[in-house]
Amino acid sequence: MSTSKKTTLWVVLVLVIVFGIWWWFSSQSAGVNSVIAPTAQPNNGGTQAAVPAESQTIVSTDTSDASLNQDLTNIDSQLNGLASDSASVDASLNQSTTVQ
């Protein structure tokens, strides 16, 4: 392989690595800097609540008992889903492998 081909290959490799690092950092910081938009429809108290998203702060101005109970119900259902997913992962990891 000639020297110019080796040099071109190294330049392309470095560019791919730099682009990959830039993409990874930009995707990591996107979750931290994004803003939650309020919902278009009012909830029980007539105030607007924020749309919940992963790894974002939830801003809510409705502190009525009904709203808090709804929030707790949502948290319980998400935790039950997490427990179910965790049990599925544990079961798949504990399965015996077959010899082929």
C-alpha cells in the first residue's frame, strides 16, 4: 500500500472518530438542555401541567389531591412496568443454553 493511501486512510479514520465523539457528546447534552412544553389541554384544576419526558424535570402547578393521586397512580404503574421488565430480563439471563 502506498504512502498516500495510508495517509488518506488515517485521515478518514480520524475524521470518523472525531465525528463519533461529537455526535455522542451532542446526544448526551440534548437531554439536559431540552425544555418541556406545556400541554394544550388543561387538567382538573384548569391549570396547565408539563409534558413528562425521560430525564427531564417535571413542572406542575396543580397540587390538588386528585392530581397528586393521579401522579402517584402513574408512578405506581411505571414502577410495576419496570418490575415486569426486570423480571423478564432476569428470566432470560437465567435460561439455560442449549448445546448446538
